[in-house]
Amino acid sequence: MRIGHRLVAIAALWLAGLGTAQAADPVNVYTIWPENYARPMFQEFEKQTGIKVNFLRFSSGEALARVIAEKNNPRIDVLFGGPVETFAAGIKEGIFEPYKSPSFAKLPVRFKQADGQWTAIADDPLVFMTNAAFLKANNLKPPASWDDLLNPAYKNMLQMADARTSGTAVTRIFSVLEVNGRDEDKAFAYLKKLRQNVQVYTKSGGGGTLPVGLGQAGGGIFFIVDALETKAKGYDVVVSFPKEGIGSSAEAIALIKGAKNPEAAKKLIDFATSPAMQSKLAENKVNFVPANPEVQTEPSLAEVLKGAKIIPIDDEYAGANRKRIVERWVKEVLPAQ
Amino acid sequence: MPGWRRVAGDPALLVAIVVLWALLALFVIYPLAELLRRAFVDEGRLTLAPLLEALADESHRAAFFNSLLLATSVGGLGTALGFLFAFTAVRGGLPRHWLTVLDAAALLPLVSPPFTTSISIIFSFGPKGFISHGLLGLANVSPYGFWSTTLAETLTYFPIAYLTLRPILAAIDPNLEEMAFSLGGSRWRIFRTVTLPLAVPGFANAFLLLFAASLADFATPLILAGNSFPVLPTQAFLQITGMFDFKGGAILSLVLLVPAAAVFLLQRYWVGRRAYVTVTGKVGQRSRTRALAPWAGVLLVAGCFLVAATIVYFYALLLFASLVVAFGANNSFTLSHYQVIFTEGLPAIRDTLIIAAIGMPLGGFYGVLVGYLIARKNFPGRHAMELVAMINYALPGTIVGIAYLIAFNDPPLALTGGALIIVACYVFRYSPTGIRATVALLQQIDRSLEEASSSLGAGSSETFRRVTLPLIAPAFFAGLGVVFIRSMTAISATIFLVSISWTLITVRILENMTEMALGPAAAFSVFVIVVVYLVVAGLSAVLVRLRAPAAGAAARSFLGG
């Protein structure tokens, strides 16, 4: 046994050496924002502070599962981006360390957890996104009501995210709960009807955007940031909002309890919650709505949002019921076809 | 205890056995035990309640039966397709270079990263697919579900059946068929009563290998199965990553263990023993067999080329997607996706290559050492060692990944986050091919060679180094090849093990796909295929140079497992 252990120890040291060829005190991050949104922000942070950001991207469910699994021996310092309901679930697992950045006091109540367990860095409303050619071929107007999506013309042609892995999906389900006055049975009756038109539930929130862009699917429900990105890539898609209202989720950041580089981590949180980062969103064509009141929403984004009825998701209600609601969705909605 | 005394008298052997058992205990037994503990021990008490709960859940039961249905279909169809290729290659009378073309196309799916077939199927058979909509004019076809998953997995895994069946068919002496022919049997009757029965053990073996491969496959169903056809490996993954439910995920993956273990034992102790066809005399002097009617030959060749063309078409689509701005919307040529993978994707490429480069020699050496001990040395616990060394190979990757994640996160064995855990995962999961190749080779080499060395006074390490090692070099290189290919293409286990400092190309591909960055995903895939082909070609060249008698067989076994 001893020889085996020593061999392993030597190998481990050698491999550990391979992994640590970096400058002192970087900050380690799981980002829930896709890389193409997160990378320019981290580069800006590195430029301003000289602190290197090591990051890995996961969808919100995966990231949270990782952080919980690593609780006794945290591998990261900051959880970056992702809808607040994910962070609310994380609070229950006791994985965050409260921290209030200098911007904390200026933020509206909706954009922060009272103890500073998480702070919002952006706002991200959901939208309906449809393929223009599909609408034309089926003589449809862009959907303007939740019930429009139940039209048989959409049968097997909608794609949206799976609630087991995606915060987008959870925000969508809570939107349906809100427009139904939190009447769960009514909301689930709607979701089961919607299921009939869904081709596939994707693992990631933006997973369905490319199929909708390509016409593999006719439409779906996505965060505005993903929908506008699809449009910017050149796919002919239409963004619309339901008249009953649709949910918006704040995107948050949090310090991990037991973080090994807390000082660098706090600097990243200071940066992300302030205009220093949020003023760079528009410049990098990342279409999140800034959370910090000192940063103006970019005019073309404001134009898209004009007239839309946006319902902020109550994170306390969402956090308290998330697990149960998702389980009910998996049991009742997924197999309802 | 004469066995122990013999071992004790040979220090090199003793050290090797102790070290190997220590490694097996650490990287095979301990993680699996941790997984079992996590699943069945609740607050210090043994309980089966969570298991019963999981089995009572209707969607989990459906996933279990779906997994079996999928594996059976893929096993059957893949074996049929593999037989078509093998029979054509052996009896079709194709010129050599055409056979090479056919081989290259057939092996493409085996050396590719996951998802490649899946992406192409979506683009070909989706609602706006090139084939379903563009060619056939169908609307609203769903590319998700049982059939597309079966198609993708069959195309991905049938080469295993091909590689298993080809040597067996080649070993059937055409003279047998010739004799039956001259006795007045019809061609169909001969095929039915002579050729097929001789190939039956091969069929069973190929079927079980495909069954196991499909059972363990996580990537294809994740993309293609959709929601109406859930299967166990993806359910286990979603249970953990989506519901933060480690216990549930562990239990689901253990449910998968039952059919996986059954198939493995069946293959090994029942079919494995029979899967040999006795060869007598020289087989080089064959004239073309008359056992195949000309029209049948044409039909077989046409069938093979149709399948090969489908595969080539799928990969052409992938290459195309990697070279255009936005697939389907803006088809103008660009190299920007390759620029992305060689700048932003460079860490993943570097990490993957480093891990593959470290794992390759370790895996090759480990395989040869274990194979040698099992085949040549008589020591207590030999069979147990053989069985334990096979465990991680027989288990679906999801189980191994979850077990490693659970076992190696907390001190003192906090290996998650490093490269070692990924390397260990690959070495202990993919070296068994090297072990089997070594055992097979040694069974063909007479023991007396080594005995002569011992009686001349050489110790067991010197005999191993100077006599045995040169003889089993082909198996060593075969082992290297398999570990390298898997290090470049596997995902099911390692998706749980990547970290901030160490990530992998395959995980990046999945990430790109879920982020709708199809271009970089395709570019990464093309890169992996090119690298793997180059390395395999290099290793094959080494094997040819060795001119060892069994080099050819070892080269074939590259991909056989």
C-alpha cells in the first residue's frame, strides 16, 4: 500500500505542478453566462485589476450541483451570472458567504438579497421568439398572448429549456404561475397543454435558439439576451411579448463560502455590480438589461422592451417553491404527451 | 501456501502485485464502494427505501426499459450491419484499395467525438432537414426519439461488430463452403447451414459488445432522445446536475449496473470462450470463392457503399458547418471558427493533449503489466485481479464519473480539480483493451521461451524486460492507441471531472452545442478527428515495423473494445 500511495503522491505533485503555472491569486469562477458573454467581461476585469479569472461555464443547474458537491472543499470563489432563483436555491444549501459591494446600497430591493448573499448584475426578461419564415408559412402573427402558443399550428414546433437543468425554464414556469395568480393547478393545466406543442426540452436555456433560427423549430420562450444574439447572428427571428406579462429574472453574483481567494473574489463582485462592468455590456453586444441604476439601458434594447409587460419574479417565493415546482413539472408535464 | 511462498521469493513480482492491488483498490474498488454507500446508507443505517422509491417512479421505470430496448435494437441492427461489412470484406472480392476506403469510412464514427452523428441527423432529418424536408418534402418531422437515437448509435457502434466479425469470417476456410458447393448445395443453403453457424459465436459477441456500448452511451440520447424517450444514463445525469440529487443519480446509475454486469459476464464467460474458430493449415492461398452469386456480391458491395456514403455525408456536413459563418443562415466561407478554437479553445486543446499524453504511456504500461501477470504468473488472487481490472471498463461511464466525483472530492483524497483524476479515469477505464490484447498475444507465444530465460538464471523482471516485452510490444501499442483515442473522444465519465484548471475538448463541444455555437463545435470535432487519425496512423506504422506475428490483430483491436 505504501508504495502505491507514494507513487500516487508523486504523480499528484507532478500533475499539480502542471496546473499551477499561473500568476499569484487568480479568482476561480463558475460562470452561468455563456462564454461569449462572460469572456469579454472577465477580460475587462483583468485589464482593470491585473487579476486573472479562471472560469468554467455550466448551465445553472449543473453549476449549482457542482458547488453543492464541492461544499466541503470549494474549488471556486465566485458563482457568476445565472437567474436569482438558482441563487435562492443555493442559499438553502448554505453555499454562499454574504458580501455587500459598494454598489449594494444603490440597487433596488429586487436586485439584492437582504443579507448580501447574492447581488444582481443584470436583468433578463423572457421573450417569445419565433421564426419569421415559419410564421409566414403558417399565416401566423407573432404570438402576443400565452394562449397563442397553444395554437395547433405550433404542434411539435416549439423548443424551450428543461426545468431540470435550466434557470430559463424555471423562470418560464414561474412566469406562468404569476400570470395565473399563483394558482398552481391552473398553471399546470396550461403547461400540460403547452407540452403538446413542444418538440423537445433542451438542456440549456439558449439551446433552442439555433433550431428556431434555422427553422428546425417554429418558436420558443427564451431570455432576451439569447433571442437578440440569435437575431444578431443573422437568423430571421421575431421577438414578441405576451400581453398578460412575462417574467424577468435578475442575474446575480455571489461569493462562495470557504472561497480560497476571497479578496480577489470581492474585487470581482465589486466590478460586476458596478458601472465598470455593466457599462461594457452594450459595447460588447451583450443584451442584458443593466441592474445598476447608474447605467443606461442601451437605446435599441430599450426599443425592443418598449410596451412589454415585465413581471419581476419574486425570488423568495421562487426559492421556497422551486424544488417542489420543478419536481411537479417533471412528474406531470414532461410525460404528458 | 505454496503460491504465496513462490511470490515472496520473487521480489519484483511481489512489488508489482502489491502496487497493482493498491492502485486497483484506490481507483476501482474505493470509488464504487463510496457510490454504493452514498446510495444505500442513510444516517448510518443501511436502507433500500431510496432504491424502491426510484423503481416505483414511473418515469424511471420507463427509462430503464427504454435503455434495454435501445440497447437491444442497436445490438441487433449494428451486428447485422457489421456482418454486412465483414462478409463483403472477406467474400466480396473487392480490390484492396476499395476495401481501404470502406474501412476508413466505417471507422470514422469510432474515432469521432460524441454528438457528431447526432448533429448531422438533426440537420438531415429535422423539420427543415436537408433530407426529410429538402429532398423528401416532409414537413414537421421530429428528429428526436427512439428511431433517430437508434440510427445514430447504430452508425456509431457498428464498426465494433465489423471488427469483431471480420477476423472470424476470415478464419472460416472457404474450402468448407467450396466442398458443400461441389456436393450440390445451393448457395443460400450453404450460407445458411455452413457459414452462418460458424459465425454464431461471433454474432453473440458482437451483439453483446454493442448492447453494452449503447447501454453506456450518454451523449447521443442527450442530444437525440428528446423527452418522450428518456434513457437511464441521461436521466442519472439530469438527476444530479439538474435536481442536485446525488443520491438519486447514484441509485439510477446503479440500476444501470444490473444489465451492464449481466452482459459483461455473459460475454466473458459464455461467448468469449466460444468465439474462436479453429484454423488449420495456411489461409493465404485462397482463390476467389464461388459461394457468392455475382448478383449477391454486387448487392452486398452496393449496400456497404451506401452505408459508407451516409457516414461520409454526415461528416461532410460537419466539415461544412465548421467552415461557414452561421450554418443555415449565412453560408459564406470563414475560418473564424478555427481561429476561435485555437485561441479561446486553446486551453481545452492543450489540456486534452497533455492528459492524453500522460495517460497513454501509463495506460499502455499498466495494460501490458496486468495482462502479463494474468497470463503468465500464478499467484493467489489472480482471477480476482483480472475481474477487478475489468470493472471500470464494464461500467457505464456515468457511473464511473459520479463515483469518482463522490469519492475524490474531500481530503485526504481530494483529487477533483486536478488532471490526475481525469488521467486515472482514462487509464483504469480504457486499459482493459490493452490487457486483453496482451493476454491474447501471450496465449500464442510458447511459455518455453520464458522458461528458458529463467533456467538460465534471469529473474522475473529481467525475463519480462528482455524476453516478454519485445514479444508483446504490439499489445502495448494497441493499448496506447485505445487510451489515446478515448482520451480525445470520451465524455460520459469525464464530464463530471473537468474543472477550472483542466477541461476537455469533448466537454467544450457539448458546451458549444448547448450555447448554439455550432461552428466552433464542428471545428473542434474536425480537429479531434484529424489528430486521432494522425496518431492512429503513426501507431499503425510502428506496428507494421515491428513485424510481429500478431501485429495485425493487435492493430485491429485498437478499436474493438
